[in-house]
Amino acid sequence: MMDGQAPPSEGMPGIARAAVPTHATGVYDRIRDDLLEGRLRPGARLQIRALMERYAIGQTPLREALNRLTADGLVECRDQRGFTVPGVSAEELTELTRTRCWLEERGLRESMAAANPAWEEGLVLAHLRLARTPRVPTGEDAAGITEWEARHRAFHRALIAGCGSRWLIAFCEQLTDRHQRYRRLAARRAFPGRDVEREHADILAAVLARDVDGAVALLVSHYEATAAVILDDAVLFAAATPASGAPHPRV
């Protein structure tokens, strides 16, 4: 950061959260986890009273948390309807995947162009931690799922961590959140036979070999393969959010 330059906060989710009151931050994290893990279903109306009971929190910190989640794009706020969980659609997933590929391709190319030992060591360590963490089936070990998801995110973040742009990294984090929600909603049906571990190892090998085009192609293929599997999940999209103006389920 340049001397005298304040870090961006407005419009950059995840930046400067320390200034938010502790109660709001805690409930923000809990609701965010429930959204990303699919425990709050797409299209559900988020009733304030029900959420106050669910999270044992007061109305003021709850509204602060919901407003932050709305700014992050993880919650929708509609006039006269209050807060709702965003719906899902094949069109949105396709757009998310395409945009994520565009941004992370640039992030990876810039990181490899500026590669140094510290970045490579961080990437290798992130991959080692991920490879040593079993990907347990959904519903069998919630703690194990959480640990794998955290290390999976850390590996992908490490790939672009050397790009030199905090803005690009912040935007990629937003897209990762939205993509993770789709993955977790489809996880019970979608991933029984895919060798994701090999895909990660191949990406790392290409990076360490300084094969920029090869690493980018593998990363893009990795994301496109995930999207293709989710798009084949007829159950997920059959339960898509009602059209605007239709009644929503409630939490």
C-alpha cells in the first residue's frame, strides 16, 4: 500500500470489517456460512423475528449483518418484501463461471509473471494442506466439510495472490462466494466420481513448471467442469426461485 493511501472499503466486501460491532460481525459470519452451505434455501424470505430466534441476536445487529450481506450480493432486499435469499438459475451460474474464468485467468497470469519464492512457497503450502484434507461426503462430517472448503478456497486464492491487485482479488472473492453456494447446493448429488485432487495437482505442476498458458487452461477447465456438473443437476434448477412477484418460502 502506498504511504498515505487508505485501503478501499466502500464497495469492497471483506475489507475493513473490524470497524463493525462484534455482535453484527458474529451473526454476519453465521448467516454467511448458512447461505454458502445452502442451509438457507434459494428464494427463502428472511423474516427478522425468525432470524432473531434462530441466531439468538437482537434486531439492530441482525439488520446490520443483513445489510452487509446485501452489499456483498449474498442477500437481496426488495421493496415491501424485506430480505430474501437470492435464487439460482443456470443463466446466472454460466455468467458467474465465465466472469470468474476471465478474472482469475488475469490474476494467475499476473501472479506467474511476478513470481517469487514467497508466492511459490505459499502456493505449495496451500496445496499441501488441501491435499492432506479429505473431502468427506456431505452430511457425514460437517467439520470435515468446513475444513476442506476453507483449504480449497485458500489454494485458489493463493494462485492469484501475487497478481498485485487487491481489487481483483476482492472481486474474485465475491465470485467465489456465489460459486460456492451453487457447489454446496448441488454437492449431495454432483461430485461422486470426479478427481478434483488430480485437477488441483495438475494446476500446481503447470504453475511450478512456468507453463503459463497450460496453467491457465487447466484452471479454466477446472471451473468449467464444476459448472457443467452443477448444470446437469436437474433437482437444483427444478427448485429454482419463483419469478418476481410470486410468493416466497419463509425461513
